[in-house]
Amino acid sequence: MPKLNRAKINIMLLVIVLLLTGSAGIAYHYYLQLRHEAGLDSNFPQVVGLPPGSRLANMPPYNGPHPALSERPAETFAFPIEFGATGPDEPLFAGPNQYPFLCQTEESHLGQPLIDNTRGWGIPVYAETLKGQRSQYVIGYSKDCSLPTRVHYLYYRNQQETFPRRVDDNIDPVPDDHQLLVRAESGTINRFMYVLLLPTSRADQLTKPDLSRWNGKLIYYFRGGISIGFQQGKLSLQRLTRDMRKALEQGYAVAFSTANETDNTYNIRLQEDTALRVKRQFVARYGEPAFTIGIGGSGGGLQQNLFAQNQPGIIDGGVALIAYPDMVTQIHYTLDCELLEYYFDHLASDRDFWRNPAHRQAILGLSVSNGRQPRLSWLTDIAQLLRLEWPDPTPPASECNSGWRGSVPLVNNPHFHSDYHRFARAVRERTYWTHWQDNRDIYGTDKDGRAPSPWSNDGVQYGLQALKNDTISMAQFLELNRRVGSWQPAEDMTEERYWHVSGDSRLYRFTPYGEHNMTHHGVVSSSPEQAAPRFSGNSAAATAAYQSGNVFMGKLRIPVMDVRMYLDHELNIHHTWAALSTRQRLLDAGTDIRLQPIWVSQKPYNPMWDAIAVMDQWLTRAALSNGDLISARPPAATDRCLSSEGDVIYEGEQVWDGRWNQQPDGNCTRLMPFHQGSRQIAGESIAGNTFQCALIPVEQAIVEGFYGDIDASPYLQQLQTIFPNGVCDYRQPDQAQPPGLTQLLDTLKASTTQHTLTDSADVRSPSVQK
């Protein structure tokens, strides 16, 4: 019998006891708790209907100019939005509205959305009682989730309070001894909820804002998370005020939109379109800020990288927290995760070997540890018991199975959405749910309206570096690549088996891997001469990712500080090498890397507010030096690592050197070692931006030394069986990159002058002056 830890034994005993004793009450209690944690029992309305034309077939991939090389269309909406009125619900340049679209205004404590149709499109809107509660009577529907523009007030009494107190419509209850009073304007722009926060006083009036406590500078707040669109997002005025309290206390104004929270969408064109308009609303209402600083983590960080490349001017400088270069190129190694984890746990002939964390990490590249358990491992055990199978030994936890688990089907399976219960069955059955679908105006659609995936693993030699390092044998390398397989095409995928989270009531079918949607269907081929098929992504869609500005190509035109806590040892998906991936892209593009200071701190110290202060100083000095950002760079805007108390340990140009740039490890690298991804183990550079690798025949790869000191000639036939189209040659550029795009981007002014939104045709004169 396999060796089991005590926690696993306790879980199994509990399940067995429940099954044998028929303790329905206890079992039902745990069942209800799981449903609650999954958010399956909310009392908010579902999307019950779709407007005509919501599925668009035969859309070509984007083939227009790169956004960094094109002008945006003139604004068509007259800002500011009047109080009581609604903002625009159609984007200016980000393509047609996406349906279904889940309204979440009520969850945000801003009331039901406004009725925009009576034909059953969107969510139902109910008559309200005298107490403001929903009744059972439907009076209309909302497909675009609009809200009237209004003002709220929030305040803190003292420094000890965590959450502010909220006062709507009436400022009188604010006590005289309040410490901080915040004016919060809310409404909808491009269907997403926006908020403008300003520190103010009791003299503030609806149409005459008191700007005496505003320092004249704006922070645009970006938030992270993983989602695939189709929803408005939840907004908490109190949480926003809490998160930005320090900035508000220092006099900054803050702008935010749920569109700029990647937990709601990863559509970067829509995010830019919305942020541009939110800023126009701010300028029209309160006046032009001296400059705008971006701040935000994870997906909130990568938005800043892409805005800095595609449309500087929304922000003039950024503080990107735990950021990636962009979203779409992180999918390369993320979609590898469950393929490799399933091989280690179920398809390998020597599974004991792969339970060694060092062996597993040698293939994944990402951090692996025996100190934790993979996500949902206990539920996997229960499902196996229900299938009358003894649970498998618990594998070591990795960034893949503890961090990224759950994101793979969300991104790639057209039949899965983590909030499926908020959409009626008829709506779910008519919708394809993927990240690609969220960006269908970029990737295009097929004859059925399904957006294609640009992801590919054709020719990827998983574990190549581990083979050359003698961590694995040639036999193990061949078996791994023969059995690992790939993801099936979207049209062949079936629904996930994530139990209630995916709408499957049969717990015994639960699996966290999704192996039924892999090309081997979870089964080892009976023929040793056969290899599980690989997947070659849609090359036109991959090219469109570049062309549309979804790929960060290293063309940074404003300063963006990369700031993070060191989280690699925690198996956190926000690994340190993401900062170096961005750095390598800057180097490849010929961008001055002094525009990207990298700060990494030891927990619990978070250097974000120190970085804001440095960025403020940087932009202030640049304004005094005619916009020269390099000469205006403050001394603190340099690469550094910091202690848990915030003290600088090391700083300088070489502190983050390492194998990524063929240099001896720098002082910070030795203190905070970084990992890499599965594609880097397979030979790709740390830049990590290859969709379609150049393929060369196996014979040529052997001759050119791809296998190091190993003579791979005796294995030629086996390698050709596994890689019939050839193997990746990462010395060559990505075959999906549009010809000449790099040269076109080289024509951009790299001198990094200040950029502001000063087009008077786009905004009205502010209604009040400071």
C-alpha cells in the first residue's frame, strides 16, 4: 500500500465513515459549505437571454496597424458625463460589444442596472419595494448594465480604522473630527463601472468639487486576477478607498474601472479604450493632472507594460507590481502545466522518480516543493474512493499544481466558465468560453463563431536541458515527449470535470488535470512506436496577437518600475523571472533598460509606496528637464533588492545578472534565486515570447549539437516518430511575428518624452478650476 500522510488518511477515513454510516446530515453540511465557497448559491440574477448576432462567424484575425503606430479615433462622447446620466456603452475603437455580459452592479452595492430592453436580453430587473428591496416582479432587462453617474462620500475617523465609513448623497453625517474625507464619483463607461476618488472637505458640493486637498496628480489603479471576460466585475468603494488610502492621504486623486481589473477581462484593447475614456472623464470634471502614475499588481502590472508600449499618455509612468510582460505569452508555459503534471502522476512508467521535487522541477522549470500539497488534492482522493480506487500518493506541490491549477480550462476550454451558474443553461450552450473568445476581434472566429487558439507545442522538446545536464536519461526524455501529448482542438473538447464548479454533479468524475481533453485521452498508447499528438496553434491568430499589441515587444517609452516581493519559494505564480523576461525583451528591442528599475523585497515588506514616491520624483524632475526621462532618473530608480524591513541590501546594474544573460550571478540573484518555465528548459530564451517556433529536422538538430554531449544518432527514428514535423530551433525568431514589425516599431521615438492627453477636441474645459 502506498505511503500516505496523516491528513490524507483522515480525509479518507472521514469519507469512508460518511459513506458507511449514512451520515447524510454531516455530508450535506460539507456539501453546502463547498457550494458556498464556490459561489454557487448567490441570490443575484442570471443572464437569461442573448441579443441577436451575439455569435459572429468567419471573422478574420486582426490585420490592422500596430496600436503604437496608429492614431486613435476622435472621441464621439461629450465628457463629462452629467450627474444622473449614463456614460457611453459602446467602445470607441475596441470592437463590438460582447454578449453575454453579466451585470454586477447590485453585488457592488450600487443598485440594479438600468433597464435597456424588454425582450429578455441580459439579466432581469425587478420592481423594488418601498424599502429598496427586489420584489418578484420583472419590469425589464439589462444587457449593458448601465448606472447613472453619482457621487458618494467615504471617511475615516482615525488611523486605526481599516475600512472607511460610507455616506451616500448626504454629507452631513460626516463628523467634524474625521481624519480623511473622500469624494467618490461612480458610473459606467463602456459598460464597466468606474470610480474617481479625490480627497476633499466638507465644503465639497456636487457640481462644485472642493479640490483644495488634491495635489494635482492622478493615480490610475489597475487590478489583477484571471478571467475570460463576459462580466462587468464587482466593485467595492470601501475596498478601493482602503487600498488607495495612503495615496489619498498624500493628496493624490485616483481613477479606476472594473475593465482595468483582469479578474474581469484580459482584452487589452478594451482596457485601453476604457482607461482612455475614464481619464477623459476625470480631466473634464476636475482638470488636467500634472501627470498620471499607474499602479497595480499582476494583470494590473502587465496592463501598464502594454499601455506604455501601445498608448503612452494614459499613464506617464508606472509602478508594475508582481507583473508579467503581458498576458498572452504566459499561456505558453501555463498550458504546459497540466500536460506535464498528468504525465508525472499517471503516464510515467517510473512515477516514483517524478515524485522527487528536484526531478519534477528540472522539467517544469517552475518552483517545486514537498512542503505543500497540490490544490484540490483532497477532492481528487475523494473522487478516487468513490470510483473504488485507492488514492494515488500525493505528488509534490509545484507552481503548476498549486498556483496555476484551474486557469488552464478557464483560458482554453470553450465549455468552461468559473461563474457558469450566473448564466442560464440556454446562454451557456450558445457561448464559447475561452480567453481567445474574449478577444475574438483579435484572433478571429471560424464558421461556427469559435475563436482559435494560437498556442502550440509542436516541436517542443520538454526537458531538453535536464537531458543535457544528465538529470534524466535519454529513455526518460523520449518517454516524456512521446507520452505527454497536447490539448485537443477546441471543437473536440468536452466540459470540464470540476464537479459543481463546472456544472457536473458527479463527484466521482472529478479530475483537476482535464486529461479527457488531452490528445492521449488519459491513456498510454499500447504501441511504443506511437506518440501522443502535439498541437500546432493557429498561426494567423498568433500573428494577430503581435499585430494588435497584445504582445509586449520591449518598446517601453515611459518609465515603468518592476516592483515585487520575493515569492518564488511559496510556489506563487508571480515568480521573479517575469521581471527578467521583461528585461530581456527590452534588451532585444534596444530599449534603454534604465526605464525599468527592478525592485524585489523580502516579505513582509512591500515597497509599492516607496516606488510611488520615486516615480513622482522622476516625473517631477522630468517636467523640469524638458521631458528627458533618463537624465531625470532619481538615484533610487535603479535595480535593487531589499530586506524584510525595507533596507536596501544590494543595488546597481549587475545585481540581477545570471544565467539568463550569460553572466555570473549578481548579488541579488544569489540572495533571491529565480526559476524559469518549461519552454526555457526546452531551449527558449527567458524572454518567453515564442508562439510558433521555427522547426528543423531532427537529423539537423543532432548535427548542430542540440543534445549537448549526448550522441542522439541511435535514437533518430524514435525522435522522428515523436517530432514528425521537426524540433524547435529557438535560435530563430518566432515564425508568427509579422515581418517588418520590429523595424516599424524601431521608428518610434525612444527618447521617452512626457505624454499627456491634451487633445482639446476630446475633452471639455473643466467645470471647476483648482
